[in-house]
Amino acid sequence: MQKITIAIDGFSSTGKSTVAKQLAKHLGYIYVDSGAMYRAVTYYAMKYGFIDATQFNVVGLVSKLHDVVVYFEMNDVTGVADVYLNGENIEKVIRTLEVSNFVSQVAAIPEVRYQLVKQQQKMGAEKGVVMDGRDIGTVVFPQAELKLFMTASAEKRATRRYDELTLRGDIVTYNDVLHNIEERDYMDSNRDDSPLRKADDAIEIDNSELTLDEQFQKIVKLAESTIQGKN
């Protein structure tokens, strides 16, 4: 059975990673969370003092990018891959609101995008890959056989993200989460390098009113139909 490349793009907190993980597991494909890779670089920048509430040392961060090694390893307990930075499992620490507040700024740096896109393209060279992010269908895999673009209202996304953060014990307010989402939407869509946009041949999925199962079943049908069409 010939394998394909599946690119899932869209706005923050639209559930791209969740459905991409489900889809990869269902198809027996490799899942690559490109957003986690940018979060990893953001975490690195914060950890080593290149970015904080008062300054952002872009030149310093760029000079150290050769030291940043991001990769994924399967978690035997969850059944999905965790993200690692230079040997450290950072799956949980990169999901905080603090990292979210800076990730769009880091992702807008051309040198960061260049380095990570190279790594992503290498991961997907053999096909049989599901990758989600902001520019997968437009920049990383423009020839992907199936491209999806996920969207939902900012309010719906903020509610989902707020519930997720508070459930795991983070102390946040709904208004802070909504502000973060709206700010990231603007920055992702208006950056000079690889802005977020729907590829011309991408299928839009508005999941504002879809359950997780409804969304998954819809996307599985699209994937299986595309795979069958290639065989």
C-alpha cells in the first residue's frame, strides 16, 4: 500500500496535534508535531536567558541554533511520541502559557524556521507522515497528497485551551488565554516569513461545533479516500 504525506495546518488551539496524533496512530504513520519543535526552541531561549518579559536577544539565540537538537521518541505509556530537546524530555514544560506567550515571536525568526524546516523535511522524506503546524502544506510539504486547514472561533479555542490548562493545574484566567490566542493569530498570520495561510488545495475543517470523534471520523474518511486514490 503506497503511503502519503498528510499536512495539517491551522490556527492555534484548533486541535491540530490531537487529531494528527489520532490519525497517525490509526494509519500506522509517523506523527511529527512541528509546533512542539518551535515551542522547544522557545523553551531553550527562555532557559538560557535569550528571552524574558523585558528583552529578546534574537542575535544570541540565532548564534546558538546549532546547539539545539529537537527530536521525538515514543512514549510507551501514552502510545505517542514525546518531544526532546538535547536529550531532555520537555513534553510537559513546553505546553505552559509562558511558552505560548513567546512562541510566535520565536517562530517568526527566519533562521529558526530555516533550521527546523530542514529537520522536518528530513523526517518526512520517506512519506507515511502526518505533520501539523502553520506552514506544513505551504512550505514544508507543498506537494503533500492531503492538506487540511483547521479553524474555529477564537472564543471556542480559548475555552478549550483554558479547560486544558486548568485541568492540569495551571493557574490562568480565561481572558488571558483568549488574549494569547488572538495575539498569536495576528502574529502567525502577519509575519514576513512563512505566514499562516490556507494552501490553495487544502480542505478547510471548521471544528467549532464538531466533537472530537466527529472531527476524527471526517478526517479519517478524507485520508483513506486519498490513500485509495494513490493505489
